[in-house]
Amino acid sequence: MKARSKSKSKSSILFILCIVAIFSLAFTGFKGFEIAGWEFKSFNKAITKGLDLQGGVSVLMEIQEDDVPSDVRQRTKQLLELRVNKIGVSETIVTEEGEKRIRVDIPGAYNSSEIVDGLSKTGNLEFKDPKGNVVLTGKDVKEATAILDDTSRPVVSLELNEEGQAKFAEATANNIGKTISISMDNEVVSQPVVQSAITDGKAVINGMSSMDEATKLSGIISSGALPVTVKAVSVKNVGAQLGAEAFPNAIKAGVIGISLIFIFMILWYRVPGILASIALTLYITLVLLVFVEMGVALTLPGIAALLLTVGMAVDANILIFERIREELTRGVSVKSAVKSGFENAMSSIVDSNATTFIAALILYFIGSGTVKGFAVTLMIGIVLSLITALVVTKILMNFAVDIGLLKSLWQFRVKRGANNA
């Protein structure tokens, strides 16, 4: 008797700890907190939002060359992202669409023509002597920075690598009193006169009309020349107001939908419904945490996929509870019914989720843009819904049985007499 009482007390403590841990994690994620100068951002602040939720510019770039290897496409994608980030734009989303197109989604209010101009440049930097000989290229530049010179004029300061330093020292020594032209994509941007040999590996590009122009040019130089030629084939501006209205409306719809699911589960399945709702709360929290850690952009299709997987998680719990009810009608104990219910429902749950996961995987590989985002969210949701339904709900149910929260058939809507676990 003492051993049973001790086991019940242990189960009670573990059950309470599980509930507290789940709600603490959810509260932290949705509300965030700050302590000792360290901030844990809420999901609303930490999750990257797509253009449809916050507005911005979407540019579809097309590679002009044919039969470009995948590693070159990947390098081009990385350089485009680096180029945008270098001019101070954060949370840029760059994705491949097919074999020749790359989409660059830039959240926030930006001048689309300037963005397109910056992305379209190949970034081929050249220093030429008076005879037209190339003495330096972008490959010789270690770092480019936009600064103000002694007269407060915006310039681009270049720091050359070891090889570039030697080349530049020789070129300037041979051309004192002459001009060295600096061009970007065959367009001359500066023609300074060489006053003396420059041996410290420093160079300056002047002639900038503004600090923004200097920043953009330094970003292009720092990111490096693109290995291919790209051209903007589509530019779409999404208004910030539209995005501002879409996000709260989507969240409101999601909260209402999930709340109705919780109410249904609790009214229909009573105590098991409450436990399932707690597990679903953990599921939603875990999905959003994965979004933050993986840097997945949240879009309207992504929210739709999230709600779809919530429905799948609910369906898994309903299958489990119905199997438990079937076992109880056969006259077995609650504890045995819970064990058998999970075992009998597992194959159906795994099969349905596996087929949906395969469909999402196909969508990911053949789709593009928002379709890929939908597929990624769907796959993440499927994996986590399986974990919460088959592991978390099971743990909570077993604890509830052990401590006596689940001990009668009435709690499962079975209309036979009470039956002790």
C-alpha cells in the first residue's frame, strides 16, 4: 500500500512538472522576457515574416547563361544575399526557383529600382592604367568600406590583399602624375591622379554623390563579382499596410480556430480532451521554436500549413481516444485501455502522416517560392505532431491514470458502469 502511495505521489509530481514546463515554455515563447540585460524575444519578434505579412520588395532574377552548374547557381545565390545584406538590409530571403531563376525577397520599405540596380550588377571591379591595362580587379580587394573622407565627402575605402598590395604599389609607382581609372562593370566611377607610389595596400574610390551610393558600391565590391550575368525579370512591391493588416488577421483566425478545437476536444472527450489540448499547446510552441532556430520565414501559406498540421495532430488524438473507448466497451480497465488504445492507433496515425509527409516532400522539390514554404511548414508540423500525439499525450495520459484523474468510463463518454483502473 505504501509503495502504491509513493508511486502515486511520484506520478503526481512528475505530472505537475510536465504541465508547468509546457505552459512555461509556451508563455516564454509567446510573451518573451528580459533579465539582466538579456532578452529572450517573443515569437512575434524572433520569427522572420514573409513579404505577405510585412510588405517589401520581391525581385525575380534570371541567369542569362545556359547550362549553369548547380555549384555556380548556389554561389550566385549566396553572393546576391551577401550583396543585399552588405547595404544594411536584414532578414532577406533568397531562394532558387528552377535552374535559372533566383528570387530575392526584401522585407521593409525600400526603393525597388535601387535594389534591382544593385542586384543586377555583375560587380566586375577593375583598375586600369592610362594604356588600358588592368592592374587590379575585385579579387585583389580584401575589404571595402563606405566612409567620409577628411572633407566629409562619401568615398569607398579599399583594403587590398597581399597580392593586390604588390600590384598596386607597382602600378602607382609607374604612373605618378597620371590617372588610374576605376570602373565597375565597364563603367568608370573614378579617375584619380596618382600623386605618389602607394605601398600600404590602401585605395580610395571617390566621386560618390551620397553615402547611400558609397554604401551600395562597397557592398557590391565586398560581396565579390557574380560568376554569371543576372537580369531582373519581375519586380513586385508588397505594401507595408497590406502586410500589417494580413498578419494580425491571420493570427486572429488561427487563435479562433485553435480555440474552437480546444473547446470541442474538452467538451467531447472531457479530461483526455484537456490533456490533448495541453499537448497541442506544446506542439504549436515547438513548431514556432523550430521556425526561429531554422530561420524559416512565416508566410500566409505557412500559417495555413500550420493550421492544417494542428488539424492532423487533433485527428491523431481523436483516433487514440476512440481506440481507448473501444477497449473500454470490452470491459478492460482504464489503464489497459489507454495502453492498448495507443498501440492500436499508432499504425493508422503513422500511415496517414507518412503519406502526407511524402506529398509535402514532393511539393518541396518540384515547387517554388510560397509552395516550398508551405511544404517546409507542413513537414515540420507533421514530425512534431507525431511526437506530441504519440509521446507527449501518452505520457500525460499515463500520469493521469496513475494519479486517479482518469479512473471512470464516464470520463471517456462510455455509458457502462464505472470501472477502476
